[in-house]
Amino acid sequence: MSKLLSVLIAAVFATVTVASFAASHGGAMKDDKKMEEKKEEMKEEKKDEKKMEKKEHTKKAAKKEEMKDDQKPEKKMY
């Protein structure tokens, strides 16, 4: 009787374990399209951010050039 009880408990444990393992790995495949869309959106946002940074960088560089030109003493020719 104790051997039968041990076998039944082991079978229930195995069934529950396999079911929980399958359930934890089964749901990930449903959201692939959403994840791909999000990845594309993130890539586009990063590109836009880089473009904006480049524009800001060029504006800052231009301002620095202007400041340097303004600070240089003008040479007077007599």
C-alpha cells in the first residue's frame, strides 16, 4: 500500500511539474509581432535622437566659432 501511495504522489508531482514548465514557456510566442513593432519604433526613436544631437552639436560648434571670431583682435592695417 505504501509503495502504491509513493507511486501516486510521484506521478502527481511529475504531472504538475511538466504542466507548470509547459505553461511558463508557452506564452512567450504570442507577443512576437508586438515586440517587433516596439523594436522598430525604438530604432526609429534612436535615429531621430541621433539626428537631433548632431544638429545641436553643429549649432553649438557654429556658436563656438562665432565666439572665437568675436574674441580675436582685429588687425589694423595702416
